[in-house]
Amino acid sequence: MTLEVRGLTKTHPGDTLATIRNLDLMVDSGRITALLGPSGAGKTTVMKLIAGLLTPDGGQITLAGRSILPLPPEQRGVVMVFQNPLLFPHLTVAENVGFGLRMRGLPAKEIRTRVAEMLERTQLTGLGSRRPAELSGGQAQRVALARALVLKPDLLLLDEPLSSLDPTLRDDMRALILTLQRETAVTTLVVTHDQTEAVVLADRIALLLEGRVAQHGPPDQIYRQPASLAVARFFGGVNVLPGRATAGVFQSAIGPMPLPAGLPSALTDGPGVLTIRPEAIDLVTPAHPGALTARVLACTFLGTQSRVALDLGGTPLEALVSPDFAQGLTKGQMVGVVLPPSALWVVPDPA
Amino acid sequence: MEGKALRSLAGATLALWLILPLVPLAIWSVAHGWRFPALLPEEWSLKAWAYALSPTSGVLQSLGVTTLIAAATTVLSALLAVPAGRALALYRFRGKGIVVLVLLAPAILPGITVALGLHGIFLQLGLTGTIPGVILAHLIPALPYMTLVMATVFARFDTDAEDQARSLGARPWQVFVHVTLPAIRPGLLVGALFAFLISWSQYLLTLSIGGGKVQTLPLVLYSFATSGRNDLTGAVAMIYILPGLLALALIARHLTGRNLALGPESVR
């Protein structure tokens, strides 16, 4: 069931500025879409509006073509899983998972069967009689997921499903979410501030910036072909070179560069900003054919990668390389810089 | 280990503190002539108890009236204090400070001023001398306490749990019964105990509004005490303190101040 949000607007009482401004969003049937945005961008508000826990000031929300706005939360076919597992402390794990079925007045026998099946699928078999206080963080998160999925919702809303977990548990939970989603084919909207969480979970990402969706598409497209400087910056550490595109060439402080393929025609002629992903930059020997030469200003060890600050003829540039390679560099040394055409992208000049 | 011993010592001291004053009353209730220098009564007798429990004394009847009034006061307090406490704790609204002040006013003002002012109003409404009138009057001191207890309970209540239940398909009344009520139950019990005991121990309000027609135990007790019947006073006092001790024993484990509401810290 496809979810479509059109022109959604919400101003929280007492606020002067709208949290959500004219938001358009589409979640394809049977797919996982991530709503990605910085903390405080109103992501949870969007979820609560879709779930019916908040009332919008304007806009339209349809699920499978039918408007769900007039419906109370329990009739929307939408189930939201909060960031905090919010298990009911006075109920056992099995009772928690069966909560929604019980509220719908289903027969006890059917509830038992469906709960048992769900516990098995979420690797919680044997924990049914435990109290939430006796669970680990990862287990509690799985119970929360089971409690939502057992209802077979038309739309599943997940609020930051991985961010409260330890790194080791994150991978398990991510795999579980992906497996269960594939098996049930439930249309899923994940809300997160964490780009890796969005990239590893979602088929498509909607990037929420300043109350609106700044770009909507497959993760690699948003990453490689950002629609604006703000989008490019959201993924962090991008090199930015203002300049001008003319006749298939982008002219900037580092000299002419070939225009990337697939650029929107509006950007192939006129002022723009060239963006270069730091991890795509190749550092080679200065003698390398076609390489630009730059001076190494500093190296910072980041763990799996090292950041190298460069001075390319007066223009600052940052590159991410392997720590082993960075160890061989010394401050002040000259290196060759290769900018692969695939690492280049042009966005509109925000000025 | 040392902490444990200290705790037992504190517990024993507290128990003594509470029980010691009751010992003479208990002895009085079974004494027959107990004059000053004697450490214990010369003769023992159950006459006072027999009279107190007989229909002619009216003690049992007023026990019933007192229980009825205290129970009704408790239920009404709870019905009003749960939404009021929730509003105070969770919602920001204009004039909240004034509402708190008005709520606390009966607890700050001397009881006699409240009783006298109220008497005039209740007289006009025809509520004086009636049990409903006394119940309404008892709400004045009971409600603020219960509301404040419920406000502290709701201040630690995560309303996301209600949203979560709603999203899982619970209708509003189901959310209250299955999520909110279990979460606030310990605090609700504590508040109810307060309300019950406040009503149970009212003297002034019952006297002024009940006008002597509504005879609760404190009134009966006082009349025996002033008439010099020490044995009867002892027996009635024993009956009078019983429900309070019972209620306290029943919900004592909720009185530790912890676990008052479903909150992040209350997870064991």
C-alpha cells in the first residue's frame, strides 16, 4: 500500500515557525523508505501525523489512495514503533506482543498462536513469560518490533530503530528488520537522523531539511548527485568549489574540470558549485600523468580512514585515504591529486 | 551490614513512636478503676467494649457512617484528582500558578475559617446536616492532597506509552484501563489512602456542616473523652485507629516513594 503525503503542514502550539512546511512524501508499496533529517527537523512529528497521534494544520495523507486523515489512529492500519521500546511494564513479553490483538477483541486462542509465531520470527522464543524489566536493550527493541508486526499493518513506521542500540546489536537488528520486511512486504517508513542507518535500511531516502523534503531518491543517487549544496553538506565533509559551467567544462579555482555526466541541463551553463566527495579523491605521486599537485597540510587518523588536508594551489581540499597510506605522508610534502569524474557533481549556487 | 542494622533500629524506633501513645488507651479500654499512682489497673473488665459494641452506644453505627463518608470522599477525590493532577503535571496553561494556589488554599488556611465560611453557603443550599453535605465538605481538605500526589505521579509518566498503545489499536478508554491506570496505580493508592485518612480524621468540618446530625467517630470519641469515660474513650479510640492501620498495612509497600509511576527510573 503506497503512502502519499501532500502539502503536509504542522505548527506546534506556541511555535511561530511551522515544524513541517508543505511536505510531500511518497512511500512505495512494499518498500522501505527512510525519512532522513538532522535532529529537530520534525521527523517524529511527521510520523505522529501519519499515525494519527497529531492533527496536521493542512495537507493530505492517503494510504492506497484512500485518505486516512479523518480516521482515528486505531483505524488507520498504521502502526508506529517509537524510538524508545515503550514496553508496558506490567505485562509479560507475550502479553506485550499480543496487546494490539487483544485491543481488537480477537479470540484468546488466535492471539496465542499469532504471538507464538511472531516471537519465533523475532528470535524471542522462550522469553514470552518474562517481564520487560528482565530484557536487554536489544531484546526490548525486538519485542517492540514484534508487537507492531503481529498486527500486520498496512504501513509500519519505525522511529530511529537502531540508534539506541550498541554497534554490535545494530547489525543484528538491521538484519532482522530487513528480513522481516522482505518476508511480510510491509510498506515501511523509517525515520532517522543517522545517514548510515538510512543507507543500510532503505530502498529510497527522503532527505528532510528545514521542514521540507530536499531530495527523494535511492541512497546512492542522493549521495552522488545531491540536488543542492545543503543536501551535499548533510552527508558531511564535502569539498566545495564555486565556479562556472561553460561548454562542457566547469571552471573554478583549481582550473577546468570536465562536467559530470547526467547533470540537469539547468546546471550545464552558468554559475554553480562543484562538489567533490573526499573519499573519492585519489592521492598519487606528483609525477602521475594528469594529476594535479598539492601540498599536504595535515593528516588526522580517524580509525578506519585518515583525513588529509591539502593545499591545491591556494584552494583547501580534504581527502579521505587509508590510514596505511596516510602514514607514509609527511607534512609539507607534495602529492599528486586525481579527481575521478565520478566524484564530481555540480549543484546550484545557493547565493 | 551496618546499614541494615541501622535500618532495623530506625524501624523499631518508629514503630515504638507510633505504638507507645496507644498503649495507655488500650489499657484504659479494659480497665476497671485505674487511679494515679498505680502502674496497672486494679481490676480488668470488658464492660467498656461490651457497651461500645452494643447498638445503644451508636459507636458501630457511626463507624458505618464514617466509613461511608471516607469512602465516598476518596472515590470523588480520585475521580477529580486524576484528571486535575494530569493537567497540572503535563500541560502548560495560562494561570497554572493560580490554580495551584487555589488548590492549596484549604491546606494553608486555618480549618475554622473554611468551616465557618462553608457553613453559610451550605445552609443556603440545604446541605447542612446531611451526609452528602459532609462528604462535599471533606473534599475540601482531601482533594488538594490527592491532586498534588497525582501531579507528582503524572510528572514522571511518559505519555508516549499512551500514544504507543493508541497506535497499536487501543481506543482511548482502553488506553486508560490497560496502560495509564496500571502505571499510576501505586500513586493512586497512596493518594487514596491520604484522602481516606483525611476524611476519617475530620472533626471541625463534620461538626459544623453535619450540625450534630451526622455523627462520625471523631465526634463520638470527643464526646466520650469530654464526659470523662476513660474506659469508653479507650475502646472507641481503638476502633477508631483500626481502619487507618489496616489501610496502611495493605498499601505500605507502595509508600516508599519509589515506583510511583511508569517512568524511566522505575524500571527495576
